[in-house]
Amino acid sequence: MIDLGTLGGLYSEATAVNDLGQVTGSARTPDNVSHPFRLTPEDTDGDGRPDLWYRDRDGDGANDLMTPLGLPGGTTRGGGLDINSAGQVVGFAGDASVGDHAVLWTAAGATDLGTSGGMSEARGINDAGQVVGDAQDAVGISHAFLWDGMHGMTDLGSPAGYPNAWASSIDRSGRVVGGVGDPASGAGCGFLWAPGQPNGATGTMSVLAPLPGDNGANAVGLNDAGQVVGSSTYTYYVGDPNAPTTSDPQPVTISRPVVWEGGAPAALSSLVVGNPGLAVDEAAAINAGGQIVGAGSDSSGARRAILLKPWDGPLVSINDVTVVEGNSGTRTATFTVTLSAASDQTVTVDYHTIHGGASAGSDYRATSGTLTFAPSETTKTITVLVVGDRLAEPDETFLVSLSSPVNAIVTDGLGVGTILDDEPRISISDVTKSEGKKGQTTYFTRQGWNRVRRSTVRATSRPRTSPSTRFLAPSEPPGTAPPRCLVYAPEWPPFP
């Protein structure tokens, strides 16, 4: 990670980078004014690749490689939002009195792209110099626009029922993605606008629907393959306890990152394989290789920059196994490890057992090792020996864990082994009965049964006493009863 520094102030933010390593964003000067910048890295070792993004030779606290971009007349602040391969930057500039205007910075200087009567912002630029963004009209309705040097600012329109629209990104052929919405209901969708001819100023808009059950979406990035990334949202309204009445609607929005392929949305979190330890919270851009950048969070909620890489290799999983314990010796629990598809490379994965209630040694034999899948092989097995005994105990489990895959990704890495205990079970029911009259003896009837009837068992019953209750065998008079045996034979039904 490289700290890009500032223009001498205390704050900076990078928003885009082009294929040459040039960066744009906003940074503050020593007088605390936010300026757009263009940072051009240097190739210090002459290998044709940039390797130096920060230098401060005069010690003034400003990055010498970071150039502030001039602001149009009448504006006092601004920021860069995107940069193309020619180093042209788009963003915004304005002041507190007039609001922000979309701006294009080229070698000739800054160009105010205008508005539709209100504020505007430029969010994307391609190598043809086409610019996209949104511009508000005089009543505050936002319109998605496409700007070029020949046609100026063109309103891209929006589907019926969605008054607001904004454009977020444009590719090299002039395709545009963005979003539309209804601020009253919170409903909306993403869109893909395609020109009638490459880099044309007229075209057609198609809807990018949200995920099922959601009521809004926004597209923010696309690549040459037509893959689009953005978010799918669900907005609902609740009463605000701080408002005069709880009926005042307050919007609450839940957002999920998505990718659209062929116009169909898919939740990014459902496509992530392996165990990255991070939740995927936001998708910001996608490149020609299908790599997606955005933001995620760890278990503590700390926010992290993330990169998602496409995976077309095999996925590894292991099944669960159940085995009856037995009374002696050992029995075999055989787990199957499967590749989702055959690979043309050798795939390996390590495994080891973990106790999960069952104890290694007394209940099963611990084992570990490495499975090797030769090219075209898709299944391997792991054998764990289960130890039989005569102890009556609950059913127990152990685990087989997969780790350290090579040329594959583990998607289900825990196989659960369940050991079913097959010892007989004896139980006694509770009884409630009226006490009876003075001098009358009340008798109780006791029942027992064998849950698993595999062998003959003898159970000796003895009287148990408490301050007020005595449990007796059938037909025994009150007092101290002799021991009595109940015999449970294999396959016999319960009996008194």
C-alpha cells in the first residue's frame, strides 16, 4: 500500500486510476481548500512501468507528483472522479452559493459542462472523450447525461415512473450504466444504455432489475464483456421517534452488491467461494478480466478494500457420514471428497480429523494426510476407523476438515461423522395416582422398554423412597420389596 500524500493539506482521496497508473481524486492544499488532482507516477528504473507515486524533495508536505487541476472561474473547490488513458479527468467544481457543476479537465484546461438548470456532476469518461454523469433541472429532478465535444450534453432519459436518473460509468464503445429511481417510494432499478452505433449520441435504454424481493438497484461499472456491477436495494419506511408524530415516514435502505450478466442479477455474496473471512458489502468497478473491486468488512465490522477474482477451476467438497458403532472391534466411516469438475492440473488438499464430541482413541482413530487428484480424477475417499464398545452413551460426532488446497478452492470443507450408539436403553415412566382412603393400600404399575433391542439385558429394580412416595414392583405389598429383574429380549415388544 502506498500513501499518495496530499497537496500540502491534511486530507486526500483517490477515486480512479487509468491503465498508465495515473490517479485522480481530491486533495486539500495548505489553506484547507479541496482541489481535484492528477497524479502521474514515474518510471525510475527504466523498465517501462511506473514505480514511483510519491516524492517530496522540498519537504513542504506536498506530493511533487500530484498536480492540482485548475478550477473554473467562480468556483472555489472541486474533485476528480474518473480519468481516461489520455489523462483527461472529469469530476465537479463549485462553491457554496452556486453548487457543483460537471467539469472536464484536459491539456487545454477546465471546461464547465453545464447543467440542466441546477447542479451537475461528471462521473465517468472513456478514451473517446465521452463523459457521463447527472444534471439536475430547475426543480431538482436529476437527469442522466452523455456529453461529447460535438453534441454537448444529451439527456439519456429514464423509464416511465422513475423521474430521477443518473449515469455512473461509460465503456470504450459508449455503453453507459447507471440508475433510475422514484424518491417518493424508494423504488428504482439499474440501467444499461447502448448507442445505436459505437460512441454514438443516440441509443436505447434497458432495465437492470434488482434481486427478487428488492425494490431498487443501481449500476456503477461495466466491462467490455457486458458484465455490470452495482447494488440491489430494499427500502422501507418506519416512524421516526424524534418526529412530531410517529407516522412521519423515514426511509431505511438495505443494500447488497450484485453483478448482472446478460441482464440477470446475482448476489455477489452467493458467488464467493472459499472462506475469505470478509463480507462483501460494495462493488465499485469491474475490469475486462472480470475482476471486481469494492468494499467489505471483517467480523468486527472494520471496512476493507477488496478484490474479487473470477475462479473457473474446480471446487472441493466433502460429504457427511453416519455409521453404527458396534460392540467391539472397529467399523469404517468412509468420506468422499469430490471435485466439481475435472482439472487438467494435479489438485491436492490436506485433511485431518477433529473431535466434535467423540474422542479420538476411544471413539475413533484420528487420521490425517493429503489427497492427490491426478488430471481428470474427480473423487477420492478418506477412511476413519470407528471403535466399538459396550458403553451406553449418546450418539457422538467427529469432523474431517479439508485445508490448504492447491489448484482448487474448498467450498464445503467439513465432513461430519456421526457415530450411532447401539447399546440397549432402559427407562422407567413416571406415575401419578390418588392416595386412597385410610388403611387402603395403593399399588403402582411400572413399565420399562428397550430403545435398541439387540441383546438380552437384565435390569435389577430396587425400591426407591422419598418422604411421601414409594415405587414398588407390581403385586408387591408395601414395605421393603426384594430385588426384581425385568428381562428385555431381542425383538420383543415392551412389557411390564
